[in-house]
Amino acid sequence: MENRRPYEKVGAVLKLKCPNCGKAKVFHRARFPFKGPVMKDTCEACGYNFDRDPSYFRGAMYLSYGLALAEGLIVFLVVRYMVFGITTTNLVLITLAAVMFCAMWNYKMARVIWMNIFPD
């Protein structure tokens, strides 16, 4: 594992790059807009193995849930206190739409964060 500064590590996570070298992307580029994300088997730059035991990413599911919860709470609070006269139904629908919009990004981000927390 290369020694990188903390801000470089955070930048690599946000760009969904390899947790080992921070150069290659972890996921294949989607050919179709509604196809689910597909993770590469290994890093193209350093050979780091992304493909793990099937239960390895179970913890990433909880991270994804936490990201969705945080995003939903932020959208809820911003809309609730910035848009006056909004109905409760519209507030809930906007919050749910924001969470659903970020679902694929949360899935990818949670897996990359999980690999950075538990690299082996």
C-alpha cells in the first residue's frame, strides 16, 4: 500500500478509485443507464484484488443505509425549512425521490469506503 496523504485518500474514495493505489476505477463504466453497477475483479494499475468472499461486502450494506439516511435527513431538513407552505405529502415524496436518486452512488461509495476501512 502506498503512503498517501489523508486528503488524497478521501479524494480517491470520492472518485471511486482503488483503495491501494488510488489510480484505477473500482467499477466498470455503465453501458446502459439503468443497468446495475459492476465491480472489476482487480485493479488495472496495481493488481489489487477487489473480488472478495461473498459476505465481505455485507458491512457495506450498512454503510449504504447510513449514507441514504444522512442524505434523506439533509434533503428533508433543507426542503422543510427553505420551502414555505409545502405539504407533508410533497415533503415525503421529495425526500424519497432524493434517496432513490442517490441509491446507485451510495452502493458504489459504500463498497469503496468498506474496502478502505478493511483492506484485506
